[in-house]
Amino acid sequence: MSRFLQILPNAFLLLVCGLWSGIAVSADAIPGEEFCDTTVSAIVFEGNRVTRPQTLLREIDQRPNTRCSIDQIVDSIQAIMDLGLFKTVVADLAMVDSSLQLRFTVKEKLFFLLIPRISRTSDGELRGGVQMRFDNFLGRLHQMRITSERRKEDDGDGPGGFVHRLNYDIPRFLGSRYGMGVELGSDRRQVNLAVDGNELGFAQSETQTVGIVFSRWHSQFRGVQGIRTFFGARFSQRSLELRSGSAGPYRGGDDVSVIFGVENKQLHQDSYRRRGTVVGARLSVANRDVGSDFEYTRADFYAESYIPLENGIRNLNLQARIGISDGAAFGEHSYSIGGGEKMRGLQPASVTGDMLALLNVEYLHAWFNYPQWRWVVFADIGNVYKRENTELAKVRLRGGVGLRRKLMSLSNTDIRLDLAWDPSRQRIQTYVSSSLTF
């Protein structure tokens, strides 16, 4: 077994343990903290034009009609900042009608974003369309994404089609422990059918997808932080019309899978960087008992760690993924690597398999006078393996440099530029995105 596969589980366990999630961050003094020797009678919010007060109240540690605690107030400020929806959050204490009032004053970012999507990927796929994104729909932290694109390969001369997506996530129903996510999708594309780089044929593919996931948070009052368990189901129906050649292992049908999982999120958002950990596991099962034409079991484990470093705004960000499956729907493989989200410097989906081992490492450093700009050095290490041909000693390594621009007026938005060297094609691959790698 290669040294990488020996190291990766250990790195994953270190991330799971969350060794760096409790790094202390200094806090400014709270105006009026000299009054913090009695019970907080009222908590009010100012500046929240869209966000509902009860939504913010759910996130904070300091509760009304409980003993005032400066530590809990400081933690509450951080908890509101962790939502990624506010430019600034400040708190102050004051005596109002002989009762102690705690006030949080926030400055909201723009939650709604309509993005024209006109781009060319590093692999020559032309994309044109639009995405509508709402990070705080109804003022309740609901997230909605609507995407509609036309895609065409080989700089517009290759196969193409249309991709439509709707994702809606409700982290908590009306302050309860329960949440829900919904996924709707429709694809109509022309595809080149290939196995291990050998082209088999050409087909028209149409896929409709419906998914729903229910979640339960372990804590009643910790908002969108902490432990949650989730379960749900996903249905995909695909028709495959062969136009030329052979379909090989590929075919249409109904894919019905049941999903179970658990996640522990201890992630904190500072003005220009993140710190903390996210650890989770997900199990997907499909068989004929639930109406699926395909049978498989897939287990995925993931961990992310964001480590703030001293001497300036510097971070070491790590992500580890391990996955194993005994099959997949539609004659495909469960895993692939390549592209700007998994392994930069490698063509998307150019390597497929049934097992995945991947480690992404990024070192970020901000310019001191312009902390919203950060330069990055990164390395992506790993591979996917097939059950019938498991070459564990074969590990792929790609690396490069990048640039990040934090858009302070928009919620959860960073402009990302990455340059990675592709040794197989002897050229630099460029990746541009409005979201971070992880």
C-alpha cells in the first residue's frame, strides 16, 4: 500500500477529532458591560431589515431572563457572524426602565444574487445561462438556488444540452430541531459514451431527479451549528437513446436510493477567513425492494479543517474524503476526480472508479493592506480505484497557485482563480468560480 494511503486515514482522523476547532479569538469590550451583574430582561436586534428577530434569537447563547454573561454575549456575536450574512455584528448593554437590555446591531449583506453564467471551462466546455441565489429567503436562513444553463463541449463544436436545477434548504422549521432539503433537476444532453478513454458511441440522455432529505439537530438552541442527523430519498429517471456506436455498460432506468447520514459542524466565520471543523458521513443504499432498477451501497466520509495561523491573516485549510461503493446507477462508476472542485490540473471525470481517496490542502495568505485579497498555494492528492483493478500504489498529485477575492457586500461569496499544472497535457489549467473549493 502506498505511503499516501497510509497517511490519509491518519489525516482524516485528525480532522475528525477537530484538534483545532477550539482556537481562541480575542474579543472587543462590550459597551455597558459594567451592567452585566443581573438578569437580561430583554434582547433586541437592530439593522436586520430582512432577517427575522426570532431567527437571530435562535442562534445566540445568551438567553432572555437569564443571568448576564459576557462570555455568552461574545459567543453570540460570533454565532451571528458564523451565518455569513452580515458585514458587522456589535452588542451593547444598557439599563432601560430599570431593566437590563441587550442589543445586537447588525449590518446585513446582500442575500439575493442573480448571476449570468457565461463561461468557458479549462476543458473547452462553453456554458451560458443564469443562476438565481437567495441565501436568506423569507428572512429565515432558507437557501434557494435556481440554475439554468446550456452547455456545449469542444468550444461549441461538440455535444451539448441543457441543465436545470432547483435546490431549497430549510435548516430549521420555525425554530424547531427539524429541517428539510429539496432537490429538483432536469438534464437533456448529448453525450459521448466512453470507457477508460475509449469512445464507444454517441447518445441522447434525458434525466429527471427528485430528492428530499429530513434532518434533526441535536441541540435546540445552537442554530445551524453542532450535530445533526439526516435521512431521505433520491429518485432519478434516465432515458438513453443511442444515436451511433455501442452503449457499452451504460443504460437508462430508475434509480431510487435511501440516504442516511450524520454531520458535526463547528465552523466559525471571521471577516476574511474561517476556522473550525466540519465532519460527516453519508450512506446511500439502492435495491429492488425500494423500486430501483439498480442495486448498490455507497459510503462516504468527509472532514474539513480550517486552521488560523499566527502573524497575519493566514490559514491552512484541509479537506479529506474517503468513499467506497459496490456499484452505481446507469452503468456508471460511483466516483470521479478532476476539475476545479476535486483535483485541479486533471480533466473532469477523466478518471472514474468505485473507491475514492482524496486530500486537498490550501495555504492562504492575505495582503496586509488589502485583507479581502488572498493568495493561495494548493495541492490535491489522491485517486479513484476500480474494484476489479485496485492499484493502491497509484496516487495522483497536482498543485498550483491561486487568488481569492472576498466580496464583503454579498453573502457567502468569494471570487476564486486557480492555476494548476496538468503534466499529462503539458499545460496550465485555469479555473474561475464564484465559490470556494471547500
